[in-house]
Amino acid sequence: MMKRTQIYFDEDMATDLMLTARSNKLSVSALIREYVQTGLKTNPIKKKAKKGNPLLQLAKAAAREKVPGKRTNVSGNMDKYLPKEWR
């Protein structure tokens, strides 16, 4: 499944993309997809854990307390919030 997105290029870059795509017998979109794929392969994105940043999860848990001035003590449940390598 493809996701549609919109991107703006300055005039010079748009012209360069168009000419490069034409010389390679590709559409500009296909050329851009190729460039992005190459960039992602050479500089892979490190995926985070599904739960997200553990420190943000910890802060959110402490901020959920409804009573003003009283915060949840999350130190007793450290293993629930922090990854093993941080314990």
C-alpha cells in the first residue's frame, strides 16, 4: 500500500529531478522513492520500542495523579517503566 504525501521543491531542484527522471525513463515520483529508499538503506532509522520512550512513559504515569501536589511514586515499579538495560 502506498501513502500519498506532498513535498515542495525549489525551482532548481524540481528541474533537476525532472531531467534526471526523464534521462532514467522514470517518473519523478519513482525517482524520489528510489532516492529516499537509498537514503534509508545507508542511514537506517532506529525504531523505538512500541511503548515509546520509557522516560516519557514514567513522566506521564507520575502526572496522571488527580490530587494536586501529590504525585504517584513510580520508584517502586521501576521495572515496569524502564528497559532492562537501564535498571
